[in-house]
Amino acid sequence: MGKSRATNNVIITGSTGMVGEGVLIRCLNSPEIDAVLVINRKPCGYLHPKLKEVIHKDFLDFSSIEEQLIGYNACFFCLGITSVGADDDTYYKMTYTLTMHVAETLSRLNKDMTFCYVSGSGTNPEGRLKWQKVKGKTENDLTALPFEQVFNLRPGFIKPIKTQKFAHKFYNYVNWMFPIGRKFFPNGFCTMEELADAMINTLSHNGERKVLEGKDIIALANEPN
């Protein structure tokens, strides 16, 4: 008999956004994932035997739902806002403060948890731009939390899954660029399937803390199970 596989119960945030929805679709279809909990401010519109949804408005206060967050060994954190048009205080609150509250809560409730944070290409705590510094600080402080593993993923252009409901409409006009970009700038282009599969494949690793750039995401996604 072969070695039995560990049970993988995953929390996903941001499933009403493009990245979180893509990760949700992939997890629901993956034999490696046994149960999925999504936490949203509004329903994601998906039904599946693996899926449980918690509707919660205040991501800065999880005290009322903490009992529902116990028993999970991974969080795929896909929630975030763009810095475009956001003032500095709002961007910091929604990028750093919110992320750290969720992560600190989960690290306290679940021992041996893997935390995957979708950051962004160009993130740099010493960078010139405000968003680079905020995301860089978020990455660094997540890495210091008592998780079993932390992976900070830095995708660039992400090609969505065709069936996604929450993909940005402009992708309909720019997806033709993907093969060209992938050929000449392979570190900046990945598919949604690759990003999600990379997260899923972190669960077969042990005790790692890594920053994953585009090429690293693609390589991890293609690791044999």
C-alpha cells in the first residue's frame, strides 16, 4: 500500500476577486484539497460539496467567527486592493493591517499552517514606490509569524481561467499578448492555473519560508505530485 496523503483543509480569502476566484476553482477541482472555506463580504456564487462559505463584513475583526476558522492547515490569501487611486492610509490599512490581522488570527488558531500570500511583481521593502514598501513590509512580517510555512508569491501578468466570472474585462482584449510576454519575459507572465497549482503544491513541502517570483511560481506549479 502507498503512503496515505495528509488531509488538506484550506481557507481562501478574496474569492469574489479574480485571483481568489481562480484559486477557488482550482482547489475545488484538485484531488489534493479536501475542504475549502471561503470568507467573503458577499456570496461568491459557487456551490460544491467541498465548499463552505462564511459571510463576514469586517476583516479587521474576526472575533465573532474564530470558531469557524479552526481545523485548517493552509490559507491562500488572495485579498487586496490596487494602489491606483487609493490614498496612502487606505492602502496601508487594506494591504498591511488587514492582512496581518487575518494572518495573526489564523496562526494563533491553527498549528502547523501554511500561509500563501499573493503579493506582486516588483515588491521591495526598500523600493521607491509606496506600494512596494507596504507589500514588502507585509511579506516580511508574515514571514515572522509562527506558521509552519510562509510563501510570498509575486506574480506579474496573470492569464485568467476562461470560465471565471470575476476576471477583469480588459483581459478579453490583452490575452493575445500572453504568449509573446511569456516568451520574452517569462518571469512576468503566468496562468491562473499555475498560480493556484503552485499554492496547492506548497502543501507537499515542509517548513519553508520563501519568496516566489514568476519563474519560481511556474516551476512549483509543475512539480510532480
